[in-house]
Amino acid sequence: MKNNMGSIDRIIRALFALGVGFLYYFDVITGVGAIVLGIIALVMLVTAFIGFCPAYVPFNINTGGDK
């Protein structure tokens, strides 16, 4: 697995996941919406951590700068 995410992309994904976590913690989002957003946030956090996004591969996207 080659990294295909740049640092700005990774930071944005981590901030999104953190934001969803705060919204859930303070009961702003609840129910099915909270579950769906939680799953998306978890995927975003994992991809930010490892630096690889599988959804970028079919479209040949690389935000890391080096190919």
C-alpha cells in the first residue's frame, strides 16, 4: 500500500472525525444519523492514520504530491 494522501487531506479527515465525536458526545446527533456519521468518521480516522484511501485508487487520485 502506497500512501496516496497528503498531510492536509489527513488533517481534514481527522478533524472531521473529531467533530463528529464531539457532536455525538454532546448529544447534538442521535439515532441512525449518529450511527452512520460515526461509521464514516471511523473510516475517515483510520484512513487519515494510515495515509491510504482505497476510494482514491480507481480514480488515480494522489493528494500526497509524489506519485
